[in-house]
Amino acid sequence: MRHARPTQNVVSPLSGKPLEIPLSHLREDAGSRAFRRALDRAASPGPPRLLAGTYTIIGPRGHRTFRVLPVVRRPNDDPYSFRARSEGRLILSLMTGTSNELESSFQRLGFIDEFGVQLWRRTRASVELFQMASIFDQFVLRGSIPHGYTVELARACLRCGRKLTTPRSLESGIGPECRNRPMPDRSA
């Protein structure tokens, strides 16, 4: 006679469906990061609400800018291409260049799903990129922001409409280039 294995029920935060995790698996993988994340997500009050956009995490020693965008399939894409297989999934990128408007200034880190940031293999190899993705996961997705840190969603410059991502620009509402230009004379 075969006995059913005891399980622990965990509810998926996005789908709301119960996930049954065998207790034997729990003991074997109790230290695994993915399992801890699943339990943390199940204990949280609801699914994370993440908007596609540009996020700046500001701390005492500087800031880092991240971008979250969905994968969009083009009409002429091969049905087996990356875009076709990943359509609608969110991709997390870290700004490593100087321009927040150029695609080449962002390094893609991985997908964002119901369990948090799922890093790609090449990203996991870099300690710095791994740490940055972990910070985004903790601060933005989990919402546990330590004292002294803030998370800002990018806004547009009040004068020219360009995207603002640096702390000083986000605070003033005006970008560095517009700040150095004289105000236009509106008395006429």
C-alpha cells in the first residue's frame, strides 16, 4: 500500500492557485533561495503590482536605475524566436551607461515573475549584477525598503519632457541640461 507524502500548502500570489510542496522536498531544499521566496510571497498580503517603467533606487551612497519592460513580439518574428516564446513577460534591466534613453545603456538581467527576479545564467556569473537584481527584488518587488533608501518611478522633465532618473533631477523636476539653460522670457 502506497502512502501519500505529507505536503505543505502554499498559495501562489499571482494565480491564487495552491501549490503543494512535499515536506520531504522542504527538508532537502530548506536553504534554497527559490523556496524561501515562494514562502515569502505566500505570506505577503497580495501579489506585487509592478508597472513597466524606469525605477531609481536612491541610497546614502548613490543611486541605481532599473528598467522594467514587457517583451513585445514583432509581426515578422519567427514563431520560435526569443520574442515569440517570451511575449508578455517582464524583463529587468540595469542602467550601466550614461543615457537613460538608449537601449545600449541598459544591461538585461532576467525575467520578473511571480517568484521575483529570475536571473539569466550570464547574469548569475557576475556578483555585482546579482547583487543589483537582489536589491531590486527586495526594495521594489517585496516592498521592504530600509531606512535611508527610497524608490522613485521616473518622471518627465517639466521643460523638455525627457526622462529623469538622477536623484537631483527627480527632486527638482528639471533635468541637468535644462537646469543650465536660462528660463525663457514669457513677458511678451
